[in-house]
Amino acid sequence: MPSGRSAIAALKKLEADREALNLRQRELEEKAAIELGQMLLGTGIETFSKKGVRKAGELLGKLGEEEGLRRLEAARPAPAREPQASSG
């Protein structure tokens, strides 16, 4: 700390800096939420309840991207087959 500066002034500056950082964080969180929402629109997840989206996000977050995608791919239903005509 510079010798000509008091601890009180330094503390006031620190508090002002913290408030500015908190405001910046809230702004960035809002922008991130908008980006995530735009990515998810049209995927079908918009039909989930808020609680369902949150739970799915929490579970996938715990698994991590690679493992989460692996498990979702493994759980994907097989495409429907057309019945084959019997020859006989």
C-alpha cells in the first residue's frame, strides 16, 4: 500500500471496486442466460417445466459434457423400423 494512502481510503476503494465487479457479474450472468436460452430454443427442451430444465441441467453438469452426452446418446430410442412384408 502506498505510504500516502490511509487504510480507510483503501478500504473505501476496495468496496467501490467490489460493487462495480458485482454489477458487471450480474450483467454478464444475464447475457449468458440469454445466450443459453437462444441455444436451447427449438431443441424440444422448451416444453420442459422450469423445474425439469433446472434438474436436467444440474444432473448434466454433475456428469460433465462428455459423460452426459454419452449417456444421453445411449438412452436415445432406436429409430422406428418399417414392417417388412412377408414373402410367402
